[in-house]
Amino acid sequence: MNRRLVLAVIAVGFLVGLAGCSMIFGGISDEDLDQEQDYDDLRDSDADVAIDIEGGGLISSSEFRAVYDLNETDDLSLYRTSFYRDEALDIHSVRYWYPNNGTEVTGSDLEIDQGRSSTDVQVPDGNGTLAFSGSGGSQTFQLPAYTHGSYELTLPEDHRTSNFLFGDVNPGGYDRDISDNREQLTWDHVDSTLSVRFYQTRDIPLFIGLVVTAVVLGGIGVAYYYRKVQRLQEERKEMGLDIDIDDDSDDGPPPGLR
């Protein structure tokens, strides 16, 4: 009976392992690759890489759209770096445009293979344009520079990076511009990971209000306990319990030991 139980547990574990492997290496479905998305505004950018971030909050994650002028790049390995290793980037709404006539090809017509550590995309012509979408973070965004060149990053509406406590931008050497209540960051050249931490403009007055409230409440609490201690001391004096004891520590040893 015990032997049958052990064999059953091993069989179940084996099946679960196979299911896990199929989930990890199953790739991206054609439905996700061909999902509808609009990239016209990003294709009009003068930058080699144009990225637009939408949404994102303290709880919800953001979404991004990205368009790459490949500049003689036939394939891209898309990944994100975690604390332990590189992980494949989940993408959807993939599009490719041929350089000569601008013919559009959907993601299911491209060679896209997703493994454990990267999503590999091969295109017919290395001088074409590739676009894809994916998920960002909650008020953060990080993406390696898959291609070198100029970059343009647009934040969600009402979001900024300029406050040193709440915002951060890497790498440096960028220009910042505000248009239609959206902050836009541009680099002439990027060859390292793009990392941005942003915040909503309303977060600043909310934070200041919380700090002021905490200080006021803390002051009230300190004043309350101070008055309570003072009142207890006065009650001890009235009851004759407040007796002063002189400190004889400086008078030397007891008389019998002098």
C-alpha cells in the first residue's frame, strides 16, 4: 500500500513538472501576438526608439508601447533582469514594417520564440521597424537597451520624475519636456538599461499633508503625556511622597572604613 502511494505521488509530481515546463516554454499565442494596438504616434517620432507608458499607480501596473527602428538588427533578445537572473519579456501586439514599402506584418508571421530567459524575435529585414507592447511596473519602468541609438520615453498623464524623493531617471544626460501634461524624456544615445521611477503630481501635496498631520498629532501626543507627568508629580508632592535624597557618593567611604 505504501509503495503504491509513493508511486502515485511520483507520478503526480512528474505530471505537474511537465505542466510547469509547458507553461514556461509554451511561447506566446498567435492571438496575443496579433492583438490590436495603435503605434502611429510612436512611428512619427524622430528617435530611434520611442516608448510610451500608460497607466500605473501604487497598486496597478503600467502598460507600455515601444517602436524600434532596427538599423541593421535582424534579431532581438527581449528580457528583463530580476534579482537572480534574466527573465523572458512577455510581449503582445507585435508589428513589423518593411523598410522599403512599409508593408505591415503581424507578430504571428514573424519568428518569435520564448524561452526561460528571453523572447527572441527575428525579422525579415534588419532595417525595418519593430513594435510591441508589454507590462511595466507600478510607477516604475525598466527596460534594457535592446538596440543602441536615440531614445524617447513618454510618461503617463499627470506623472513626473523631477522630485528627487519620488522620481529617478537612469541613465543621465537626458532632456526633459512637458507637453499636454505629459513628461517626455529624450536621450541622444542609450546603451544601458533604461530605468525610471515616476509619481503622480497629486502625490506631493498628499505626502506633505500626511507629514504635517503626523507632526501635529505627534506634538499633541507629546504635550498630553508631558502634562500628565507634570500632574502626577504635583499629586506626589501633595501626598508627601516626593522626598529628596542627598547624594553622598562624593563624601568618601563610610565612617568605619575611613
